[in-house]
Amino acid sequence: MQGLKANKLKYLFALLALVLLVGVVAVVASSGGSSGRQHRLTIPQEPDAGKRTYALLLGIPQHGSTLGYRNAPVTLQFFGDLQCMDSRRVMLGALPFLIRHWVRAGKLQIVFRSTESDTMGAGGWFEFREQQTAALAAGKQGKLWSFIDVFYRDQGPEFTGYADEEFLRRIAEVAGLDMDRWKEARQPNEDWVPQIEADEAMARTQKLNSTPSFLIGPTGGNAYPLNHFSFEEPAVFDEAIRELL
């Protein structure tokens, strides 16, 4: 009788352990499935994004992170995170006017500065490094601005970690990059970290605590923060450029 009770207890303990194991497996599977779905988000793509980017930037020189002619008398520095929705609003709102009227005319050059903001709430530093490295590597082909313009046009939902390798490759293809050269330029990505950190250090020094932020000044001279009140309207930028010319 005592042996029968012992066997029953062993059976109950084994059954309880099995139930707990099944529960743990279910939780892990659910977590993994959620992560998988997160990276399979359908990112809405702007129709003809590549053609719009090409038309906007056609004929304008790009060197590294700079858009425009080297001897342009005014420089605007744009501190942005590629996953920042407000940076997108500026890139597709106010900046096209400046590009058409001032950059194309040789009066203004615009420098893109890497600054982590919204990506911090998604994949964090690793994802930020990968996406900024992808953009900087595009600069090796004179197409950083082509890359970031397409990225902003096809920007995904905030804080979802969508900017994976598949997404970055699609942006590079739409931007018209030579994919083999782009892939080679990205490696090792640690080589790009000092430039990314230098941009962020400049933002901290200038007390630019959010994206998008801007510095403007004479090319090669002292720059000052430019406070903007609308992401879509170029009036504040336009006025500042006219004062510097």
C-alpha cells in the first residue's frame, strides 16, 4: 500500500513537470513568433519613390554626407535619425524647396549628420549603427542623399525594428546603388562608428537634443542653431539663407 502511494506521488510530480514544460515552450514559441511577425511587417512603399528621388537630386553633386557644390557660400547641417517621423517630414516637406532653389543654384550645401533618437526605442544602437553605416557607405558612390531620401519615403512604423538587412538592401536598390560596391563599403561597419560618434558629439556640444535639428552658417565659418517652427514650410530656412548671402 505504501509503495502504491509513492508511485502515485511520483506520477503526479512527473505530470506536473510535464505541464510546466509545455507552458514554458508555449511562452517561448509565442515570444519568438511575435519577434518574427515584427520583422515581417509590411512597410508601405511610396509609389515611384526612386523616380521622385532621382528627379529631386539629378545633376546635384554628392560627396560623402554633403549634398551640393563645395564652393556654396552657405552650409546647413541636418541632424537626423532615419527612423524619426519628424525628420521625414522635414526631408519631404521643407528640404525639397531648399534643394531646388538654393542647392541646385550653388548657394547652399546640406550636410547630413547621424543622430540617434527614435531608433533608440526600436533596435537600439545595433540597428542605428547598421542603418547609418548603410547610408554612409552609399556616400562612397556619391549617393548618400539618394539613400536617405528613399529611406524617408519608405519609412516604416516607429519603434518596430523594421530596418533589418532586407529593408536596407531594398532601399539601396531603389536608390540606384551598385550593390556589390555598397556591400563592400559597409565592411567592417566598425570603421564607420567614429564618424557616427563624431556627429552625435557635435549635436551634444551644440545642445541639439532632438531630431531633426539644424545648424546653419557660412561655409567654413561658425554655425548657429536654426530653430524651425514647421517641418513642412521652408520659410525659416529660406530667410536664414538670404541673411547669410
